[in-house]
Amino acid sequence: GGGPMSREEKQKLGNQVLEMFDHAYGNYMEHAYPADELMPLTCRGRVRGQEPSRGDVDDALGKFSLTLIDSLDTLVVLNKTKEFEEAVRKVLRDVNLDNDVVVSVFETNIRVLGGLLGGHSLAIMLKEKGEHMQWYNDELLQMAKQLGYKLLPAFNTTSGLPYPRINLKFGIRKPEARTGTETDTCTACAGTLILEFAALSRFTGATIFEEYARKALDFLWEKRQRSSNLVGVTINIHTGDWVRKDSGVGAGIDSYYEYLLKAYVLLGDDSFLERFNTHYDAIMRYISQPPLLLDVHIHKPMLNARTWMDALLAFFPGLQVLKGDIRPAIETHEMLYQVIKKHNFLPEAFTTDFRVHWAQHPLRPEFAESTYFLYKATGDPYYLEVGKTLIENLNKYARVPCGFAAMKDVRTGSHEDRMDSFFLAEMFKYLYLLFADKEDIIFDIEDYIFTTEAHLLPLWLSTTNQSISKKNTTSEYTELDDSNFDWTCPNTQILFPNDPLYAQSIREPLKNVVDKSCPRGISRVEESFRSGAKPPLRARDFMATNPEHLEILKKMGVSLIHLKDGRVQLIQHAIQAASSVDAEDGLRFMQEMIELSSQQQKEQQLPPRAVQIVSHPFFGRVVLTAGPAQFGLDLSKHKETRGFVASSKPYNGCSELTNPEAVMGKIALIQRGQCMFAEKARNIQNAGAIGGIVIDDNEGSSSDTAPLFQMAGDGKDTDDIKIPMLFLFSKEGSIILDAIREYEEVEVLLSDKAKDRDPEMENEEQPSSENDSQNQSAEQIISISQAVDLVDQESPEESSLNSYPESSSPADSDDAASLSPSEQTSNPTEDHETTSLDGECTDLDDQLQEQSETEEDSNPNVSWGKKVQPIDSILADWNEDIEAFEMMEKDEL
């Protein structure tokens, strides 16, 4: 935007943030409390054990009313002191920390311990002001202390690194604990405790908490990779060996760096700043490739470990502002903003050429956090406009009648039944503070430091109860360049030239970075050839029918086996290669082949589609993610299909319809089962239907737990099917069926991406919480995740089952690369769009076409030969790289 934003507009936006918070918090308190979280689509609480398990994500839930505790200090920042007082009374009256449930030590620390301490900090501040909380007598602090003692047994390891999980009632060791078997933890999980634990020690005088948290940090520092000064993502808590040796500033490491710098600010201990500066220097040397931040290997920091970035690194520009390094902060933030402008939200992961890699977005606050800090540092009104965009997108795409729902897929606009507690703890704080003037906040925010969950701890703790001797334990600094150490906290007043054009001049060159014509198509294999020679034969040129190629293969020690099903299997025995150089070429060729084959499998995956209910009272707010069909009208190439729905008779659609008049000109609903999908499509098409939705017959199947389903043809020619066909799981299908029962006329839109909601709807739906709670049963937005199940199970014999083997090659099992210490995303087929294999600028589709003409084995099943002893030493290096490449795909945090 142009000039400064008027006081009125800032006020208007601030009020909008308050209204949005009321919508989220009010619905949580009304429909979910005392449950840990609100499920905003089904409008009820998420109680652990009563909903299908979502894996690691659920470890944040401890039956301790998580969202309420996480929201306590937000209420004070947003000036809602009356509500804060009520909320504190509720926590003291209702919350039990002694449940038989296994929780994440990391999440419980930052959300619950942090929430209680943030609540306590602001409660004593209010009490001192003399108006509110006069009855308060450190009750939240007593709860925090109780929780602290419950977490301590996790530190009972030789290394001092905590176990990743603990049972709130039974600890680690007892047989009833159901935990304590883990061997590794993530760096952030062990390195993000010091602020909360030290604050607890200094508030209470019980030094043990700070001692344990320091010991874990000291151990991580000792274990850093000495030549690069980087740390890996996961570490063995018993031996201290790195398990995942890639390093970045996103998931799994992010808040470790943040807490080193903030521990210096809060505790005033120089050794933390020295460590931070040492790591920061390494990050800027190896990981920072402006405007990108790319993961590297800790042993070979010049080698990129990945061609994509995750959404959690969005916090990093904010941390750079705290350090006082403004230029790279502006660059990375601008790059992220371009990605947001393209997809409305930051996808969980995106490639170096800015395509979606994992499409979910759980309403993460890190980008808003960095926006707030950049605004504070530069005063540039541009960042107010960025905040305004964030507010608009949340209301336009995430707001549902019962709260705000996470995005299941930023491309289709479909929702997930999830509203994480961090959304209330952080998002509304940062957005409100962005637009607030000093007088809008009842206390001085500058007297506090934000934890990684945006909880507030008072800076006066630095001089209280300092039981820990301040001896400097770190002494290996002699070799370091001293320009790295600023021994002061940055003073924002003098940090930046007072020139409003300064930040703009840094952003300008990045304006088109996301939409530039030619994507950086470096596959990570080519990445590793930057220095080395190209092998004599590239995987993409290989033809199994070319005798010359087979000759080269033989020289490289690669043998070729023709399988019965027409595929070709490649095996490399390095020992059979003509020379060690040829053996290395062979290894590279195999690695390229693996890339290529996993690439092609991903390309055969069709992206998900959307079913949007557009009739009254939905008006497009309900978006269901649907599985695509490999036949019929392709919704990505043609305009969407809009029509009313009608059930076909027979409901399975396996014979000629007996109610053609009912489905004529409508979108037919059919049940899965008894015959091939293509047969159903022909039957409803013959009856005059303009589209079809197949609803799963497995009672209770739902997108929350099942991967995306793709409907295959029947092995015959399906060109006669002209109508679009989509698939819904039963939970989502029943939303449409329930709507028919309630409103009779239900109109839907079948498309490849949800369309903006009807303009009429805007007038009818004021964002007031009162009328929102009507039609709850019908106003739900659910979505279906992705998987491949290509045919109806009933008739495998005549089907064309091209199942994609989960791990036909070491490099393509990237289902469970988990995202933050808690956010596990397991979607094997999530990344249809990844980097093209060519360095040149080619369209992926063209490339796929060429590929299928030149290569009969579109899915080379690559296996590795075991006999490589003789030239082991030569290959060890290269093997390590390959292993590291695969690490990310194989591994969970």
C-alpha cells in the first residue's frame, strides 16, 4: 500500500481482530469447553480417545482444557480483563493435571506450563494495578509448579535430554505409563524448555527446573557438529548421536535457536548469546540462500538436503529482527508473503520454485508473528497492509459458523475439523498488537518477552532468584570472528535508517520471485552434481530398448531384469562395474532413476477436487474435498459443473436407473460397491445426469483418518463417459444426505477449486455470533484427505489396478515427514507438484509426455545391490549423501 495507515483504519482492523477472537473463543467456550480443542465443523469438543486418533498431533491434548489455558494471556492483551478473571476462575475450578494420558513434553511445556505462567504474570500485573484480580494469590503459579514436577521425570536420562512423551499420572517408568520406550527426540523438543522452566524456578525459588532445562541445552551445545556449528533434527536421548543429520530453521529445530537468544534476553547469561551467535553465523553461511532458507546436511553443509521448505520457518524473520539483522528478515518475509498471495495461506511445505509440497495449513501464526516484529522494527506501513490481508483471508476462507477451521488443502480451499489452541494463543495476539497503539493496551508490552507460544514472561525475572552460578561454561570461542557478537539487545529506535524506503528497496527485487516464468527446476540429485561431472547416461534419457544404453549400464554395474508385468527392474552391483568411477556413475544413475520414478508416480496422482454446497443456508461455506476419477470430464480443464443433487435408484447405480426422471439434469448420488465405478457412471449418464458423486459404503470412513481415494476406470475404453465423477467418504457424504433431509433442494458445485462464496451470502451472513449457531447440524465443512485406492474392492479381477507401491524405491516414502514436534502429516500422495527434474525450463506435463514415449517402464522398480565391499571406501561418501537424501522421506520427527 501507499502512505501510512490512518488511525481510524488501524482501529477498525483492531476491532475486527477482537470480533474474530470472540467468534473463536466464544464458540470454544460454548461448544467445546472443557474439552482440549474445538472441532469447528462438527461444532463440538475434541476429546482424546473419543475421536479417531490423528497420531502425534494428539499428544498436545491432555484433558486439561488446553485451549482455555493457552488463551489466558491473550484475553489480557486484548483488554478483556473481565473475561480473563472468569477464565482464571474456571481453570482453578475445573482443570485437572493428573490425568492418565500420554502427552508431549514439548507441547505441554510451551502451551500449558507457558499458558499458566503467562496467565500468572499478567494476573499479578493486574492485581498490582489495584482494580482486577484482587483475590488472586498465585494459584496459577501453584498449578504451574505442580505441572513442572509432573514433567521432571522425563529428564531421567543419561544425557539429560528429556523423553519426548510422559504420562501425566504415571510418569515414565511405571508399567501403567505406556511410554518411556522412545529413543530419540527432536532438537526443538529438548531445546525449547529454558524460558518456561527458568521462569518457574525464578517465580517459585525452586531451582531444579532451570537446572534441568540448562542441562539439556548444554548437552545439545556439546553435540553440535563442530566443523559446521549446526545441529541436526533428531537426536538419540540415550547416546546423544544424531539420528536425522539434516539441519534447517524449520520443523524440529526452529525454537531451539529462538530460545538461545531469548534465554540471553530473559536471563542475561552471556553464554546463551555466544551460542546463538555461533549458530546464527552457521545458518547465514549455509542455510540462508536469500530469500530462501534451505535445509543442509550437518556434515556437508554445502549440500542441500531438500528441495522444499516448511511453514514453520516463517518465525525466523521475527527472530532476525530480535537479533538486529533486518535485511535478510525483510527478504525472507517478502518471499513468504508472495507464497501467501498465491495460495491465500502458507502451505505446510512448498518447493524452492514455490509450488505446493504439502497442502495443509493449520492456521499457523508464525508469519503473523514475523509481520508484527518487522512492523515494530521498520515502522513501514506495508506490514499493516500485510496484516490486513491476513485478516481478510482468515475471514474469507477459514471462518465457519462455529469458529475458524484449518485448511485441509490450500489449493481446493477445503477444511479440516480442527482449530488448534495456538491459533487463539498467538494469532490474535500478534494481529491485535500489530494494529494497536500504546494506549490500546493496559500494560507495557515492552516489559515482557514472548515465548514460542506467545506467552508473556516479565523481564524482571532476570534479576530474581539467580541461583545458578554465572560461570561461563563455553570457552571455545577463540577462533571466532568477533564481529559476530553484539553484546547488547538491539534497540529498535536506532537499528534501522529512518527511511521508509529502506525496507521497500529490499523487497522490490523479490516482487515477482514466486511467479517468475522459469521455476528453479533443480532436482536434489542435480543439486549434488553441482561440483561433480554428469554421469555418461542421464536417467531421463534412458531407454530399455536401446542397446547402446544397455552397454553403458553394464559398464556401470547395473543389470536389468524384465518383470512379467512389463516393468523393468534395475539392480546395481558396484563390484561388477568396470571401474570405481563407473561404479559411482552407476550409483548416481540409480539415484536419478529413483527420483524420476517417484516423480512419475506423483504425476499420475490426480489432485483432489472440491464439492461445494452452494444452496441456502450454506452459500458455499461448506467445501468437501473429493477424490477424482481417472475418467469422465476433467474438472481442471473444463468449467465447474453446478446442479441440484438426487439419489439414484438403485442406490448402487449398478443397473439401469429406475428413476431417470429424478436424476435427469441433476448430479446423481450413488453408493460405492457391487460394480465398477465406470459402470455406475454410464448408468447415471444414460439416465441424463450431468455429474455423479459416489459415496463410500464403509460406514464411518472419513477424511480425518483416510487418505485420498482415486476412482480408476475398468480397464476398457472409458471415452464414452462425458460427465464429471467425484468420490466422497461416508462422513462427508452424509453431510450432503443430511442436508437433503433437512432442506430438500440442495445445490452443489463440482470443481477443482472452491469458488468464492456467493455475494448474496455476504449480505445474509453478518459475522455476529448469534445467528451463527443455527443450522449447526448442516453447516459443516469437512474435507477428505488423499490416498490411492483405484478400484472398487469387490471386483479386482477385471480392474486395472495400478497401485502405487508405497516404497518402490528408497526415495519415495515421504508419508510421515512430520512437521513440528507435534504436527504429523502423513500423506503419501500429498505432493503432486514437486520440482521438475530438468534444469531447463520445461513444463511438467510435456516432460511426462516425452517420458512415456521414450520409456516403457514408467515405474522402474529400483533395488539396491548389497555387494559393494571392495570399493567401499570410494563409495562411502556418496552413499552417505544418498542415505541423507532418503532420510527426510523415511523419517518422522
